Amino acid sequence: MKESSVIIFATTTVLNIKSELKAQQKISILPGQNVKFDDLRINFQDKKPIEFGKNSFFNFKLLAPKAEVHVGEATTLRGQILAKKIKIEKVSVLGKEEFLVKDGDSEKIVEDQGLKFIVNEIIILFAEEATSIDVQNTVFPFGGSIIGIIPQPKIYKIEVQTTTVSELNNIIFQLRNSGNPLIIAVTQNFVE
């Protein structure tokens, strides 16, 4: 899978891969509407190492009993991995919960008007009818990538490519005023 690819599975799916499985960075594999996060099952039959790049968000079950799996830095995976060996880099999360959110980078916490938040993250509440495709299409123009989700209500944690409060506020302003009927609320990712 090439960098910044997005794959959305719309039904229970099984992929049987014989020889190579590699994903570059900033990849999203997401469930479609009315599909559970672990309804994608990947069976890998070879002994070659499997590599998942950094800054990605995955939803699947991976069965690779003969292979070693390497999950890159700052990657979130909802589902399961069965492998000979699993290496997970720093700031990555592997879980099988229905909701999953990657912790923010404490070095990117800023304070503005007495409020603390992460300078490159936003939280968006979407309408119930919003699909994963809708979310991806909403955040992609801003260089955003999904790093967390709570399915009920549909709350997404989005990482954006900002380094200042004004850049972050500009993206929030644009999303709030986009006229997108699927967006209910947009805010900074506040911390204590």
C-alpha cells in the first residue's frame, strides 16, 4: 500500500496474501457503514516480515503465524495480530476495543487563553449518517489523518499538520464554516 492510501471495506472481507504485505506511512484502513472494525481478516501465509509504516490507522484481524510483524511509530491498530513475533514502535497502540484513541504527543501541548490543548489535533463530532469515507473526505484537504474513533456518537480524533495555535484555529474555523451538514462540532483536543 502506498503512502497516504485509504481503504474502506464495506462488508465482511477475507484477504489471502501469499508472499508480501507492506504498508507505507499514513495509511488508513477503515470499516464502512454498518461494518464492525474487525470484519476485515487478512491471512498471510509466507515467512517474510510484514511491515506497517508510521502514522497509520488500521482496523483488521491479521493471521500471520509464520511471519514477524513490525508496526511503525505512532500507528493505531484496532483488531488483532497473530504472528510469530510482533514489534510495536513507540507511541503506537494495538487494541481490540470498539473505540480506540491514540494518546496525544505531550510535547505538542500548548496553552492559549488559559486552555491547554494539542497543537496538531482536532476533535470532530459527525452526524450518525456519516461514513468513514465522509470523514476521510472531510479531513483530507487539511492534511488530516484519523488517529482515533469512538463510534457512538461518531467522534473522530484527527491529526493535522499544524505547529501553531493560529494554524490550528484556522483549520477549525474552515471546518466549522464549511457548510458540511455531517459536521456537528469541531474543537481542539483539550487536555488537563
